[in-house]
Amino acid sequence: MLQIDPGRVVTGLAFNQPLAGTPHLDLSFDGSYGSNFTGATFNAQADEVGQITTHDTNSSGAGVVTGGVDINNAGVPIPGLGISGSFTMDKTAFGTITMQTSNGVQHFRLHATGGFGPVCFVSADSNLVAAGIFEMQGP
């Protein structure tokens, strides 16, 4: 999507949600994912790219997150940060994820698009406006 109103330049993603309001076929958010987001703080642009592994500890739609990330914060690269954290995913494919690095804690809202499609996320932090995806890696 691209907003074309005068004085604004806004882009975003839109996904068909055929499962909205009904149970999601695959509740798990379990596996290895490539991660990418672009955003802005109050002072500058922030970008991240990385690899996360999620493990649904008891098939309940909740579990742990590990991995690594490279951050570009206002043009200053911060490479190779380890990630630890947790996630929840409900039966309608919406959830949350919290990721801790030595650079701080990030909170995101999640939406799985179904099957092996991407898991989209937006920042839930008050000092960051960001959106991105987790894309499942491998077969």
C-alpha cells in the first residue's frame, strides 16, 4: 500500500486474512527465521537484520527466542548482537515477541499470515516506529 495524500508519504503491507476470527490452522511459531525491520526513533532511522530461532516449548503458542542481529542505529552499525527472549501466539495467529540484546529490549506485535508465509510484526515500544517480517528459513 502507498498513501498518496498531499503532504504524506506512507507505505505499508496488507495481507488477506481468510482466517480472521477463526482458529488458525497452525498455531506454532517454531523454527528458524530470517528477520528484517526498518523503523525510526525520535532521533534517527533504525534498521535491523538477523536470524532468530523460536521454540514453542509445549505446543501452546508460547516459547523462547534465541539468535543474533545486526543493528544500524542512526548510521552507526552494531553487528553481532545475541538475542534472547520470549513469544506468545494465540489461536487467531496474533501474538507478541520480546527480544533482549545488549543494546536493549524490543517489544513487537506479531501476525502470522498462515502456512510457511511470513510473520509480520510492528513495534510495540513507545520510542520506536518500526515494521518488518520474520520469514521461515529452510524447507
